[in-house]
Amino acid sequence: MDLKTFRTDNEKEQDGTWVDLGDGVSRLKIARMNNPRYREAQQRKLQRYKMAARSKVVPDDVWEGILNELIAETILVDWEGITMDGE
């Protein structure tokens, strides 16, 4: 088997690819975690906690908040057909 079979598309990793949510209407455009925008934003956000991160004492809720922000800003690129209370 040729290893090219497992090659990924760098453009899709960064810009995202559409994922159907199974209802025929809703879909998400998702970029790969650890894409260049993700890494840049991660470094920027972790600057506030530089000393704590070195000593590994960043509270779990802080890490979770940072991860949620990173997902919203750099991984979830777009969506269609998703509403809340009709909007």
C-alpha cells in the first residue's frame, strides 16, 4: 500500500471541511485541531498563564475555558441549518 493513501489535504486542515450532521439540513465546517491559526491563538492565550503552565498548576477550569475559546475561534469555522429558538 502506498503511504499517499493516508495523506491529508493541508488546505482543508486549515480552512475546514463540511461535515453533515445527518438531518440533511445541518452541517458544520470544521478545521483540524492544531492548525496554524489554532497554534497561534493557543500561544497568545497561554501567555497570560505562562508561569503557571511551566509549573503545571493551571486549574482545569482555566484549561477548559481556553480550549473552548480555541475551538470556537479556530476549529469551528462555519455552520449551516443550526438554529436556537428559530434563530
